[in-house]
Amino acid sequence: NAGVMQNPRHLVRRRGQEARLRCSPMKGHSHVYWYRQLPEEGLKFMVYLQKENIIDESGMPKERFSAEFPKEGPSILRIQQVVRGDSAAYFCASSPVSEPNQPQHFGDGTRLSIL
Amino acid sequence: SQKIEQNSEALNIQEGKTATLTCNYTNYSPAYLQWYRQDPGRGPVFLLLIRENEKEKRKERLKVTFDTTLKQSLFHITASQPADSATYLCALNSGYSTLTFGKGTMLLVSP
């Protein structure tokens, strides 16, 4: 009974490159949330997706960042033309339903480093 | 603006004592409040959820209180153990199902 799987665990990119972060939710979960955590900062919500739909992207920068959760396969968080400030830990969480009383199940994150 | 505040200073206690962590919030009227534990290099792990009409919730050695008048939640770990050392995060619903987290408080339990 695998939990939320994120890969890669560590990703190094040079400025200007693209970063692709993947998240496979827990089995039976169709709701995915992406968060970013900077050193000494809390988790910041970025985007909430259901299968094939973006429900809430209010926390995601308007430029360079995009997310998808296709019908088949993992959710992808894509960062184009990365800059040093994108260095952070990116966490994905999933839940079986969209209810405010539901806990979220987190993966162990992808640590993105920009050279 | 909405804020969630947790004590940024680490809490150091001795094994066997009760640890009490605080979460204060402003400009929220949450129906639910959640607590998570995060270990270094790992993702947060859900611990407890408490509803606005619940004053207190318990799970094994954990106890959470929720005072909507004071806009505060207290998180207690009784008979603390070194294995309880971690960062503890408080979270509130900011959207229907999206969460806003506090920065967390690090707990260090020494033997």
C-alpha cells in the first residue's frame, strides 16, 4: 500500500533550464495538492488539481510554473527557465475526496537546487 | 491578512515531561484545524484533526485543544520520548480543501 510517491527526490538544474517534478498520489486518491517549502519558511500552497482539472492555482506564480494531473499517470509540476529563487523543497499531497475535514497525505518531496 | 503563528523557537524538554505547542491564528474562522509532524528530509505526516465545535481531541499520548474565542490551538504530548523530536505544524483550511500551514515549532526531547 504505497503512499504518495514523488520523484526525483533531488533535482539539480542550471539557471534557465526546465524542472519537472512528478507526484503519484496514494491509490484511490484523485485530489492532488502541491506545496513549496523554503528554508525557515512554512509550507506554502501552490496548486490543487483533480484528474484533468486545475481547481485552485491561487498560490502558483503566474509565469514559468504550470501543473497538470492527466487522466493517466502522475501529476507534474513544471518550472520553466528556473532561477535561483526556485530552489526549495516541493511537496505533493493527496486526498481521496475534497472535503475540509480530510487530512492530506504527503510525499517526501523533491529538493530542487538551482546552480 | 490571514496569519497562523507558531512559536519559532525550539522547545527543549526532558523525556517524560509534557510538551505543549501553541498555534495562534488571526483573520480566520476555520471549521477545522489540523496538526502534522515533519521530520528532517521528510514530508509532513497527519496527526490529528479537531472541529470548531470540539474543545478537545485525544489520540494515545497526544491531545489537541481548539479555542475559537482565543483563536488558539494547543498541542500536547504527554510522557514525551526522544522519538517525539520533530517539527510540528498547525494547519487551517484556507480554501474549501486547501490548507495554510504555520511555520512549525521544533520539539527536542532529551533523554
